[in-house]
Amino acid sequence: MNQAETIPETFLGVGYTRDRAGLPLEAVRVPVRQPADEQVLIRIAASSLNPLEYKLADLNFMGRTPPVALGLDLAGVVVAVGPAVSGVAVGDAVAAMADLNGDGGWVATGAGGGDVGYALTQRFLTVRKPPSLGFRDAAALPMAFLSAFAGLYRAVQAGDTIYVPGGGGGVGHLAVQMAARALGAGLVISSGSTPQSIALARQSGAHHVFDYKRDDIPAEIARLTGDRGVDLVFDATYSEHSFVETAKTVRRGGSWIVLGVGPGRTTRLVETQSPVDAILAERGARRVDVNLLRYFSEPATLDSEARAFLQRGMALAMEWATRGLVVPHIGRTIDSTVEAISAGLQSLKAGHGVVGKVAVIVDRDLVPDTSSDR
């Protein structure tokens, strides 16, 4: 193992101490584990909020034994690497995703602990950060970017007509940019429910953005496409109502791509009957389920092709951001405290969070010039 600085045995993170404890989160002391063969240990500079974190606190569906520290999106500095790691070295600035079966890197600033957090990542989910991209923006990309990438990268054909509902969301605004600016879609349609989310979807490159609370979107898309429908839907909304409505917009023989647990299972606890598959079957459309959980919760099960695909996604996240093609919109920046993170996740859970992403500044020594609460 290659290591440069003195690394503490533990740090005070932000997470949960009881199974299915839910929100608010707590300060939790967790060990700093040393990297195995293909792992990287990162001192965390910045992170961001994702719905997955409050879902883990609510359900602990990975079966972890608490205490568990959260904070899965990471940007920071490599402090140790496993013996089989190449391509990144101690001292490198990187962006990454932590393992779901390990601890994240949020720190409970001001709760009696140090202000330094650490997390282990897999080498294939770790990429060097370009100097022109700040830690905060780099940390807003990994999970949301890979979610859009896994759904769209091999699916979009040049000139396609695509519908991305929720184009002001954390995944949605990146998916709109990816389709419109990086993958060559011909017409990108999106939707939102507030002036801010609709504006972000437009700013991200959507050609038409509808208000899903007011507009009959299947009818509007039929009108725009001459009753043909869209070639591809990418639905990352985790909403049964959205799933049903977006399925109605797919053309005959088109593709309906869903992120996460899919129709009839949005609660994770109870499976209900959903009409989505029948709607798609009537159109001869293909359903594609995209779920990132196994990619970074069970890394040993992934073959070389899957690892290469995700590593390619992480590299393109950095490249496209520096080229201005797929850039995270930071709707708010908060400090890494139990109170601020819990409040931010509660807003996401209630469905009235800020548009784009909420960034978390973890280490002010590494990110000294970024204002919080904006």
C-alpha cells in the first residue's frame, strides 16, 4: 500500500446508528479502513446529496450493520492506494463514488470531531479531476452522471427524438445535456413543475419543456411528432404517475428506459400492479431497466466489460464538464453538518428541493473559497 500522510483510525461522519432510523441523520464515529488491492482511500473535499442517501437511512436495504456513514459522491485527494492500483497516485485530486457497502465521507463538522472525512472507492469508479474543474462541481457529478450515462450512452442514436421528464432534477438536467449536447439527439423534450425547474431544463438544452401539472404531455408530444411519439424515454423520476404518462409517449418499436426499481415498486416495500408494461407491449416498445446499485455495491461480481463501461463514464463526466457539454447545476451549497445535510435530504424526500444538485463542502482546507447556503 502506498500512503503519504498520517491517517486517523476513525472520523466522525454523518449517517445512522440504528437500522431504518430514517431522518434526521446523526453524528457517527466510523473507522478509516485501509485500501485493499484495487481500492483508493480519499480525503474528502466535497460531496453532494442524492435521494439514495435518505432511502438508505429509511430502509437500510443494503443490509449494513450500523453505524453507517453516508456521503457517496466524492471529490478529494488520494491519501493511500492498494497495491494493484495504477493510474491514480497519492496526492492526486480525484472524483469518485464510495462503495455502498462501505462508509461515505460526510463529516459532522462542529459536533466534537475533526473536520476531515475519508472514504474508500474502487479504482474503476475513481478518476483524476481536471485542474479546471473545482472540487465542488466534480463532486456533484458521479452518481447522477453515471445514472444518465448508463441509460443514454448506448441507447441514443444521432437525430433521435427523446423525452426526459424532470429535466430540472439532479439526474434529469444532466441527462438533457447529455442527449442534446454530447450524444447528438435531434429533438429533446422535457418537463417540470416549477418555473425554476422548467428554466433549468431549457438551459440544459431541451427544445420543448412542458409543465407536467398543467399540460397533457402525451398529447403535446403526439402533436410535436405528428402522432409518432418519441424514439426514447429516459425516466429517472421514481414516480409511478410519471412512469404511466411517459410510457404513453413512446413510438411503436421505441425504447422506454427507467432508472431504479421501476413501475409498481417505487415504495420498495410494497409491489403494486402497474399498467406500464401493457402500455409498452401495445406499442411494441422495449423496456430497459437501469440500476446502478450492483455496480458499486457488489464490485466483485462485475466483469471487465462492466468495469470498463463505468470507468469510461467517470472519465467522460470530467471531460464533458470541462468542455461545457454536461455541467452540473449547483442549486445550493451547504456545509457538512448533521443539521444541514438532514434538512437537505428532507427537502429531497418531500419533493421540494432546489433544482439541480445540492453540494456539500466537507473540507474547507481543500475548498476554502466556496460560499455555503446559496
